[in-house]
Amino acid sequence: MKNLIAKILLILFICTNLIITTATATTVPPLDAKGVVLMDGITGDVLFSKNPDVQFEPASTTKLMTALVTLDNANLDDKVTIGANPPLVDGSAIGISTGQTYTIKELLLGLLLESGNDTAEALAEHIAGSNAAFAVLMTQKAKDLGANNTTFKNPSGLHEDGHITTAYDLALIMKAAYASPEFNEIDRTPYYIFKSNPNYDGSEKWANNKNHCLNAETPYYYKYAYSGKVGYTPEANHTYAAAAVKDGQVLISSFLNAENKDAQFLSVGQLFDYGFDSFETVKLVSKGDKIAEYNINDETIIPLLSNKDLYYSKAKSDIVPEVTFSYEPKNLSKETLTKGQSLFTGNILLNGKIYGDLEFISAADREYTFKIAVATSIDNLKQNKMSMLGLASILVIILALMTILFVKFKRHMKSEKY
């Protein structure tokens, strides 16, 4: 009877929250997590935050970084023989055994779908030799991504002193994970059967995707959810990081230290809806767009192209800012230029303020030859014609004065002689 009442209350709670979600999608929902960030998945701009730089334990969202470091250092079809330590790890596991052989992809499936701590340690040992050595790689990768307030001590996310991150850092890590097609392919897999390595009793070994927001059979399903990772330990409470995609717009969210699982996961879709309703990502320039010109002379003008796409996050109620470009000019008139060559490093400015940097790429070839050098010299002489005439006039005057003085001197000498 108590279980029935509890289920009824949960259903009412969910329905109430769904109604609230529909009515208040353009406002930030109540958030149970103590650290939260909503980020533009393309630009990295923070659209909303709650204690973004406060450090918390990440729990199994740690495995996002475990996957990234693995993908950086191994091929998916590499074979891994399980050592003695991974099967002994505490917490969630898929049940690997010493001596069994798995591919990297299979271990990543166990890592991301079933949140296997045993697969995390197997990957760490294979790549770095130990958990500690692998954790060093994880922390360095975090720093490379700009996650400077994150330190990893193990590949699984089990509680360990000093194993910490922030909501902002976790969002950066999730953004990097979303950018990996290999990660997304594995992370979005609904389930996987390890046919080559069944359970001890001969039954099939499965890994089921525990990302609640991807599962249409759970009350936490969110139709725009794309990929992500769930986490929980008693010390970290509930944690989550996810990417959502709607009409080409990508949002990233991170949640740390949430005490109530239901409130936490129901707020995920609500926060994403707030982001999609309130913000947009504007493409300012595409790779290959003409953004400036470089004038070598009156007859030779080199179009300059952007070396990359550039985007801008804005509230839907704001107008698109004025876009301009600038670069520090240098004299390339005596150089051979190649199409596709980077000629200048400069900036994109929004309403006159620097927003980002980019390379200015030559859109054409230009060969500097002896003929061009001669023509340039002649042009320079023509351009400096007045200066040359002025100099010639001065020389004529000087010569005339010297001639007059010389004639006077000769006459003076003759008069003294007689």
C-alpha cells in the first residue's frame, strides 16, 4: 500500500512539473543542484549559472573525461586484456574478469552506458599503466580544455580526496565530449550485448544506457537530449552533464551536488527549454568568407578570407551587433603569396569591441618576379617624381652657386697676378 501511494505521489509530482515546464519555459526553473551551468555548445558562452566555480565531487560524470582521454590515446578496435585489479573495484560494474579480452569500444560502451567502474580501471591500466598515471592525463586534458579548477584522482569518479570539478569545468568537458563523433555514437547507444564475454553463468552480459533523459520509457525523458552522463555517490550526491540539440542549436548543461533525484532530472529539460526559448546562436562568418582586402598596388588586390566559422550567443530579444574585422598590416609587396596562405592574424569586432581572433587567408596566388620588381621601382619613381624634381632643382642651384664662386675666385686670382 505504501509503495502504491509513493508511486501515485511521484506521478502527480511529475505531471505538476510537466505543466509548470510548459507554462514557464522562458524562466529559469527551480534547481536542486548546488552547482549549475547552461552553456552554448558552439561558442562556450555561459547563458545561465549557479555557483559555476564552486568545487564539488563529479561522481561518474568523471567518465566523460575517461572517455575523452581514451579516445585520444587508443583506437576503438584495439584489444585489451583485463588485469587483476579492475574486476575488484567497488561500485557499479559490468562484470569483467581477469584474462578476458575486450575491444576499446566495448569497454567504452560499458563505461558510458552502464557506468562500469571496472571498465574505467581497465581502460586506465591499458593506456597509462595505473589509475594514478591515467588521472594525471585526465587532469592535463581538463587544463587543455580550460577546466582549470578540476583535478582527477581516479578514472571512475569514486570518492577520493581532491577529486573535484566545478559546474563550469564540467560543462566544458561535456562540450568537448559532444564535439567527438566517436563519443556520441557510443554514448547514444541504447544497449549493448557482450557476446564474446557472457556472464559467469553463461547468460548474456548487457550494458543498458543509464542516461535517463535519452530513455523514452522514463519520466525524465527529454526529446532534445543528445548525449550525456549520469553520476551518483553518497559524497557527491546526484550529478549530471548533457548536450541537447534543437533545430541546429546546441546547448550544454551541468549539474553538481543535487540531493533530490526526481527534482534534479526533471529540471534538466526545463533548463534546456529555457535556453532554447531565450537564446540563439548566430553565425557571424563562415570559413572561406571574404572579410577584407589587401592592396599590394593599384593593379593587385588580394581578397582575404576567414580561416574558420565564428559564432555568437545572444538573447533572442537583442539585436545582432555590428561586425567588423581588423588586422595589423605589414608590407608584403616584395613577397610571393600562395592561395590558402595565412597572411595576417587579426580580430573580429562586435560593436567595435574585440570578440575573437582569426587568420586572414589569401584567396589568390601572387608571384613576385624580377619584372614586377622593376615595374614596382618605376612606379615608386613616378610616385616620387615631385621629390626627385625638387632634389634636382636643389642640385642645380648648388652647382650654379659653385660655378659663380669659382668664376669669382678665378677673376680674383687674375687681378692679383697683374
